[in-house]
Amino acid sequence: MSLFTTTYDVIVVGGGHAGSEAAAASANMGAHTLLITMNLQNIAQMSCNPAMGGIAKGQIVREIDALGGYSGIVTDKTAIQFKMLNKSKGPAMWSPRAQSDRMQFAECWRNMLEQTENLDFYQDSVNGLIFDENKIIGVKTNLGLEIKAKTVIVTAGTFLNGLIHIGEKTFGGGRAGEGASTGITEDLVAKGFESGRMKTGTPPRVDGRSLDYSKMTEQPGDDNPEKFSYLPITSVLKEQRSCYLTYTNQTTHDLLREGFDRSPMFNGRIKSTGPRYCPSVEDKINRFADKERHQVFVEPEGWNTVEIYVNGFSTSLPEDIQDKAIRSIPGFENVKFFRYGYAIEYDYFPPTQLTHSLETKLIENLFFAGQINGTTGYEEAAAQGLMAGVNAALKTQNKAPFILKRSEAYIGVLIDDLITKGTEEPYRMFTSRAEYRTLLRQDNADLRLTKKSFKLGLASEERLERVTNKEKKTEETIEFLKKLSVTKEDINPILEKKNLAAINQSMKLYKIAARPQLNFNDFLSIEKLNNFIEENSIDKEIIEQVEIHLKYSGYIEKEKSNADKLNRLENVPIPSSFDYTKVKSLSYEAREKLLKIKPTSISQASRISGVSPSDVSVLLVYMGR
Ligand code: FAD
């Protein structure tokens, strides 16, 4: 039966973080898009922590924004607290993080999607995929509808055969209060896909009115908060809500241990792998038995709610244990629960089954994005969603895929890691995963990506203009500094304040300003500089770019040159028809892996674990180099 007579360009299955960005991107690129999701009230629902960004993840949100995605804007519009993490380190490590009002976040996302042209909505559950041999041509739903499409993006998150665990209780579900999704995994496995199981967990939510904050340490937001979006449609926070910090103790640990025999983590009921870097509290006290205490961050869920997210206390222990143990934490003695913590197991598809465009290798026009690819985190999901949305739209327009290199974006690192190395545990982004992190900063995502996105037809003209202006003004300011000669009368009082040796002749300001002990703002007392800034409306953002250039241009140039070298290998393609079985001089392991991953370039081949430098040399010879 089909009540939908249209053949859509793109159907997006699932309206989580990946699905929402995918739907926005494909629709904004002119593709007629349908977003099908189980519950339209839960668009981009934050299943776990009500926060976006953080180390490396904040850079991803900035990249999404620079490309014209919505996650940064929604975060800014619904933020209750903002922090720039790692500000004491070099700019490659600065990472924005914001806490959002959970309910407003979902509402804002839905409003933005509703205002997006070319985008239709439908609430139902997809329980099957329609194929024409090795091509996807549509989806089937629980209500028995068949909806046709040229491309389909599956972003089912933690819902595929989801199984929720709390202590000894187990029940089907995709997330607290929502049903699991069946049918999709089965259809894909029948087509030859490999699937696996992963798990994740979430802490209890409690009533903030029942907590004693006097026993905790206040954690306010930044004094001068920044924001995610490069566009002026959002503004920085004028008011913020504080979080609080408290700790578990030996009593908490003893009480938690009392429930270990009933823990699905330890009694063998949960067999799948969880996120190593976001462990449950029982996992923490088990693995780090000698640690006397663990941090517990008390995070408000919004402006107008008393609900609190107990960050650091993720658990699937039985309710009675959760209840007893949490009361031993200072400030939680009289706590009232809103909801107990739980763990969830779900199907994922090893991402080595995808190409760089996130299209599956087995089925043409079928794309996967988000947690289904073995990742964890809203930011990782949203980034993949945006890229899958772009690439599905490009596919319908018969255009080449849009692929970001590892040296261009964390998003490039994320997708390349997933499809080249795969992942056996929930994958999250870290700065250490990026070999060119000095290039991939949160302050320059727009400079790196907006022009590319504008060319695709995704980033708006306004974004492009702002980037062009930022580039131009940064260059002009650097040129001005290179030319501006300053006298010892100008400079010595500044040096003296910083206990630095005086100069005895005039110098170019550019040289002095590069000194690590000095900041651009120290020189604002120099009249000529001040006049330049005022006359040319040089704002904080430009000054930051200039400062980074002054202090880090050496490192940046070095990384650029390393990246260029690698990109030369990136430009040595391996034809998809290349027959590795005929190359006897490859090691057995390398041949197996190369056959499985089918890298598109020598560079990608070199990143596959098991492919050694000598295997790469062999391939280079075969590619005529
Ligand atoms: P989701 O946000 O899960 O969205 C999937 C969407 O698809 C949902 O709207 C769902 O209704 C819809 N859907 C699913 N199947 C169908 C179907 N067949 N038909 C129609 N619609 C469908 N991340 C962390 O970084 N750290 C954590 O500690 C963490 N803990 C988590 C704990 C829990 C209990 C859960 C559920 C998630 C946790 N996450 C955590 C993961 C985080 O929520 C996800 O990484 C992120 O939301 C993934 O985004 P997504 O778009 O892939 O999927």
C-alpha cells in the first residue's frame, strides 16, 4: 500500500542528531527529502548528557556550523552554560562546550527543520527496506506503507533491536520510554551485511530540589562566554546556570559493589562492548579499585526544570542499589529520583562496510550515519548525518561525492577512521586521533570549510561573506603589523610591565608581538595600532586569528607541509577493480584487509592496520609510482 505517491530524492530514517542534520543538509541542497521518525516530539532528543561539544567534539560542532549545519545554532539558542575548555593550552586544544536546555533543544531543532524548504515529515517506524537487486529504492513502515526514494539514509541510533537493562530486568527499547526498532537489521543481514552489538549507559536523573548544594562545589560557566555558530543569528549567553561538583566515596563504592552479582555488566547478560571513555560508575570502581573517589557533576537539565543529570554516575545496577549508593554522596542524602540509570544494547554495522561518502559498499544509494556506524556522541552522529545528507543529495544530482580529508576537518578524520579502521568499541573523537590538530582548530573551521560548503550549495552567501571578510581583515592586520615600526618609547613600558628586557631601537611590531609572553591586547596603547583597529573595525575574532598566526605560524606551516606530503599519496588512486589477489608480494594479512576495505587511495591503504610500509611500496609500484 502507498499513500505516498512521490518518489523522494532522499528518505532519512530516524530523527536523532544524525538524522536531523542529514535531513537539513539534503533538503538545503535542493533534494526533496522525507524525514521518517518514530516520534516527531523527540527530534534530536539528547538521550544522555544535555551538553554539546567538549574536547575535539566542540571542534566538530564548529565544523558542522561552518558547513551550514544546524547543531551549533540550536546549541547556542538553547544553551544554559558555556565553557571554553583547555584555554590554558595552545589554541589547537581549545574546545567549546555548552550545556543546553534539553527540552528547548529538541523544540528548537524541530522549529528549524520545519522552516527548511524541501523537507517533509512523517511519524512512523521503518521496519523494512525495499531493494531492487543491489540498489535501495524505498522503505516499509509499521503501518504497512511503502515509500519510494532514490536514496535512503539510515540513522537509527541505539534503536536497532535495542535491549534495555536495569539490574536483572531486561526489556526491548531504543531509549527510556521508547520502543526498539526491528526489521532493518534483519533485511540488511539478509543482503550480506555484517552486524554487531554495542552497549552504552546513562545515569539517573534526580529532583534538584532534593539536593543540598552547600555540600558541593559550584562550577559556573565562563565569565566571557563565547558561542558555537559563526553566524550572528545567535548571541552569547547573558545569564548562565551553574553546575556543581561532588564526589563518590568508599561507602558509595561498597554499596555499589553489593549489587555486582545482580549487575548485567558483571553477570554476563551484557556481552557487548561499551564506551571505554564514558564508563559506568560500576566499571570505574571495578577497574580502578584503588581510587578513593570519583567526580560527580550535578548538571541542570534546563532553565525551567528542577531535573538534574548526575554526570559520572552512569549505571545499570538494580534500582535499590542505585538508590542506596547515590544517597552516600555528599549533597544527595535526601535525593528523590526522577528516573533510574540504565544500559542499552543495540545493533551496529561495522563501518568498514561504507565508502568515504557513507554510502554502503553492498547496496547502492543506501547511506548510514550516526550510532549505527559504531560511534557514540551527538557530535559524531550529527557530523556523519550532515555528510550523508550532502552525499545522498549529490548522488541524486549525479555529482561526485563530497569528502573531507584528514587534514581538512575532524569530520574527515572521523569518517576516514571509521571506514578504514572500523571500530570494535563505541568510537568517540579525541584530539589525539587527528594528526594535524594544529590545523583543525575550533577558531578556523569556517576558514577551512565554508567555501567548500558554499560551492556545494549548502552554506549560505552570508556565511561566505563573513569568512571572506574574516580572511581579508586577518591578512590586512598581519600586513599592517609587519610594516608598523614601533619605537622603544612605545614598547619599553609594555615590556617593563611584563618584566621583559627593554629594547634600544625601533622594531617592527610583528616581531615583538610574536613573543610568547606578550598578547596582542598589550599593544593597544600604541596609537597607530589602535587607530588601525578602530578604522578597520577589527573585532575580537580577527585579533584571535592574528594572535594565533603570530604565535603558532611556524607549527602551522610545518603541519601544512606534512599534510601536503600525505595528500600527494591521497592523490594516488587505487581503482576499485584492482585485484589484490594477484599481488603475491603483499603480506597475507595486508591482502585480506585490502580486499575487505577496498581503499580508494594509497594513503588510505597505508592507514589500514596490518598494511605495512613495505606493502605500501608494493602498491605504489603497481600504481606506476
Ligand atoms: P539517536 O539520537 O539515537 O536517534 C535515533 C533516532 O532514530 C530516534 O529519533 C529514533 O526514534 C529514530 N528511529 C530509530 N529507528 C527508527 C525506525 N526504524 N524508524 C523510524 N525512526 C527510527 N553518547 C555519548 O557520547 N556518551 C554517553 O555516555 C552516551 N550515553 C548514552 C546512553 C543512552 C542510554 C543512550 C540511548 C545513548 C547514549 N549516548 C551517549 C549516545 C548518544 O545519544 C548518541 O550517540 C547519539 O544520540 C546518536 O545519534 P543518532 O542520530 O545516531 O541516534
